[in-house]
Amino acid sequence: MTAESSMPASLFIERVLSVITVLGVICLCIGIPLHIWGRISDSFPVAQVGAYIFLFGFLLIFMRVFYWILEKIVERG
């Protein structure tokens, strides 16, 4: 327990960001086929759930890219 409590903040942020990235990719990989399958089978609720999962994954990936851009701006500034 002492090793976890003394973890630097930058390492913790990187771990959280990597988890966000993995969750975003998983949501994209589940949401796109689910939405397509719902559209093909003419099932609106399935297509809608797939679209929401896809959008949530896209939002997570966008947050990660946005943080990366801000990090590069701070490095230069």
C-alpha cells in the first residue's frame, strides 16, 4: 500500500489517460458494429444504443487528444 500512496501525480495522470484511451477504443469497437447491425436489421433501439456507445467512445478519445494538445502547448510555452 505504501508504494501506491507515494505514486507521483504525473504517473497517476498517465495511468488514468491510458485507461481513458483504452475505454474509448473499446467503445468505438463495440458501438460501430452495433449501430451498423441495428441499421441493417431495422432495429432502431439497437442502432440508437450503438450510436450512443460510439459517441461516448469518440468523446473519450477526443478528451485524450485534447489533453495531449494542451500538454504540447504547455511544453512550448
